[in-house]
Amino acid sequence: MVDRLKYHVLNRRLKQVTRGVYAVVIPTGLDPGKFRPDPFLVGVSLRSDGVFSHHSALELLGASHTFRNAVTLYSARRRKSLDVDGVRYSIRLPPSEMVDQNRVSIGTRRVERAGSILITTGPERTLVEGFRKPALVGGLEELVNSAGGFPVLDLRLLEQILDLFKTARLWAATGWFLERFRAEFHVPGELLNDFERRKPRAPQYAERKSRGGRFVKRWNLVIPTSLANMSTPDESQP
């Protein structure tokens, strides 16, 4: 098998992406040095149990507003980040809250990509995990603008995912988002009131370690200035 792989590499039919991972060069005859394999297919080759997440999920769901030379996925086996053809691959362990409660697959879905079936976090989980780790989705502005374009949100599933994390900041941030897109996702007032009851007792930043922004009284949350155009009249500078 190794000799056959070497043969096809020498004949420019295969390109070695990284150790143990090869891609068929398409179209035939193309210089392997100029060939860039689909980064998502490379990702699942690195980890067959991979579940794409964060900005990678936004891309696979067709919602992302920007392109990133980065692929993020969950796997039962973590590994150091690696760079391949200018793309950084980050393979992370699933959230411990989901592992501990045996809910690792909650909020995932299958998507087709170049004839392959990949698993990604769905809209609801991608939204919550984006608020949890904004840097992995390209920041809150990218998250909000992208998630606002989801065709539908399962509000009950959203609550189930938030229940797993048990984090007041996430309830508040998600509530703030749902309030902004209330008409688009048909969010009932009773649900917003329930989210509001779970907000932090003291003001918190929607994006940790950030400074400045606009204070949203209802959610006890400080949102980035870049999202101020979505603010309501009762918000003021902290």
C-alpha cells in the first residue's frame, strides 16, 4: 500500500496533504503544488469522527458572511493545531458539559459536501457555542450577522443546549439575539421573559476580555459597539 501511494504521488495523481492523508489531484494533470484540496474533506480525513463547529459550521450551513482559512472540528481525540496549504486545522475535544451528560451529538446534523456526508453542529448549537467562544466564529459581529440569516431556529432545542452549559451569560446573549431577530424566528414574548429570568445578576460583557460597548439593561449585558445598530432605545454606555 505504501509503495502504491508513493507511486501515485510521484506520478502527480495524489498529493500528500499531511502524514497519512492523501488527496486525489483534480483535474488530472494539474500541478500538485497548485492543487488545494477541500479543507472540510481534509478535516474529516484527519478525524473520521469529526464534527465541524463554530465558523466551519457557519460555512457548511451556508450562513457565514466571511471566509476564514481555518477549520474547526470536535473529535474524541484532540491534537495540536496544524497548518496545511495555508489552512489551520483545530481539532478540539467536545464541550465537557456535553460529554459528562452523554449529549455530545445534540444539535448536530448531516450535510453533503462534494459527494461526502459530513457532520456539523446545527444552527442552534452553533449560535450558543459561538457566544461561548466568539473568537472561533470570527467575533460576535460575524456570528450575529451570519446566524441572523438562518432560515429557522428550533427554540426548544436552543433551550436544551443552553441548559447543558448552565451559564447565565449565554442565556442573556442568546436572549438578546432572539429579541433582535424576534420576527424572523417567530420568538414568543413568554420565551424571552424566561430567558430574561436566567440572565446574570451583575452586568457582564457578551464577549469576555473586551472593553467598552453598549449596556443592554434587559439582559445585563454589554454588547460590542459594532453591534450598536441592533440596540434598543433603553441601552446606554456603561
